[in-house]
Amino acid sequence: MSSLKQRFPAYSRALRLYPAAYYRQYCTQTLQTLADILDDTDLSHFTKAKLHWAAWLDLGTSIPRQRFIAAVRSASYQPNRYFKGRGITCVCF
């Protein structure tokens, strides 16, 4: 993996913007997939440049989406005070 991080230093640093759990699970796979696609010898330089831009644009949309999902999952839901102690749990946002 360190060779992939050396090959794509800026992109691998940008991947750190994902939530930690998501980064640990998918960072290596993401870098490997990008390397595999770009190593295809049949691709022109123009196509490889477009793929680089597509990867960066994808980060711009997927990082905020994954951070939102992580925030929603980790939000602590506290029961409403009225229902607390009455055997009823209310999920309040």
C-alpha cells in the first residue's frame, strides 16, 4: 500500500478526509483500483487525464456523503425527558 501512496501522494492524502472507519476499510482498494485502471496500456494520455479528473470529482461528492452518513450513524439519540422512566423510549432528532 505504501507504494500506492507514493504513486498517488495527493490523492492518498485526500482520501484521509473520509471518516476513519471508511478510510480504513476502503483506502487500499480505492488506490489499487485507480492504479489498475491507469495501468491499462490501451488508454490514451487524454483518457488517463480524464480518469484522474473523474477520480478527484468523485471525491468532491463522496467524501461529504460519507461524512454525513457517519455523522447520522454516530449521533446519540436521547430519550425525551417526559418518556424517560415510563418504560417508553422516544427517538428524538
